[in-house]
Amino acid sequence: MPGFSEEFGSHEEKAVFDEKALKVLEENLGYEFKNRYLLEEALTHSSYSGENGLFHNNERLEFLGDSILSFVTAHALFRMYPNANEGELTHMRSELVKSDSLYKRAELLNIPYLLLHGHSIKGELPHSMCADAVESILGAIVLDGGVASAEKVIKKFFLQDAEEQEAEHNPKTMLQLWLQARHLPLPKYELLKVTGPSHAPEFTVRLYMNGFEHIEKDRTRRGAEHKVAKLVLNDLKAKFGDD
């Protein structure tokens, strides 16, 4: 099968890309392509290829990029949340890789400006089209530099945010930091019981430390742990201050 550069490599076609903008894109990605045509393929929508009689577009790269993004985020979340069940991990991964999340990354990378598209697409580009282009770029990085290179980019643009948000918004983390700052014993969480049908279980969790305990319920174990940690943290701040 002919490579992208063989079909898309004419001077006329290459000229449609803003070379300076592509360079800025590489700098923002933290990855420099050895084969620039892979990046250009990732930025070529099927509507453009169809109108210009080109065989290649970014759909195959999107397929590859979607797969690597799903795997890397799943692997990272599996390690980050050792107590999360399958449903919780699936939900967290979906939040990270959903179209809205991908579009935000597309905006940061200036994809709406760079993406080649056909004249049939008027006005603002559909968010889904830009989101797909992000996955296509990840696929291009896999082919150009290997899985490890794509993993670095994914960690920078997706997992770093997840880790920061986790530290900022996870009541368990906040409670632990509050206690550690005061050299106090850390809490222990215990799953007391799981009730309800398999499709809609309810988890009851107990938190105990320093001779007292609190109990909360939620549809996930993680949710129950978050609830009870938030309750305890609020109580501690109210009693001892938020300093």
C-alpha cells in the first residue's frame, strides 16, 4: 500500500499546511515527528481527501490513536486506584477520553485551525471532528515514534490533569494531607456490607480513627469512601480550624 507521502507529498498539497503552526504543535505536544507526513495525514479530514481526490485521511490513524489512548488511560487508572472496581474505572476512563475532553485538548493544540477539511463543512468545525483529530495525532505518534512516545504525550495531556484533579478534589487525599500535616494517625476504611441487586448495589463503608467512626453509603465503594472522608474532614476543620 502506498505511503501517505507518496500520494500527499506534492508541493501544492504540502503548501496548504502552515509550517510554523505545525512546529508550534510539535512543541506543545512535546514530540517532534521524524516523518512529518504522518502528522499531516493526522490533520487531514476525509471531507478534504474526498474533494481533492486523495486516498488517505486521518480515519485509520484515529482508530489506532483511540486504542492507545484507551489502553494507556486504563493502565494508569488501574495503578492509581487499586481499590476501584471495574465500573468505577470504566467511568473514570470515559470521563478522561470522552469527546468533550478531547475537544478541550484540540483547542489547546489549535487543532480547529490546523485541520484540513472540505468546503462542504461551513463555519465552526464540529467538536467531534476536532476530537477525532487528537486521536489521529496520537496514532501518528505511535507509528512515528512508538507506543512509549505516545504514552508520554497522553500522560502530559490527560493523566497529569487526572492526577492533579484527584489530589485537589478527592476527599480521601485531602483528609490524609490534613492529618499528615498535623502528624496525626491516618484513617482506616472498612467495607461493612454490599446490599441491593447486582445491577444497582449499595456499598456501606466505615471510617475509623482515634477511637471514633463514621459510616456512609453510596452506589460505589469509592463514592462511599469519599462521602465519609469528606464528612470527617469537615468535622475536623470545624473543630480545629482550617489552618
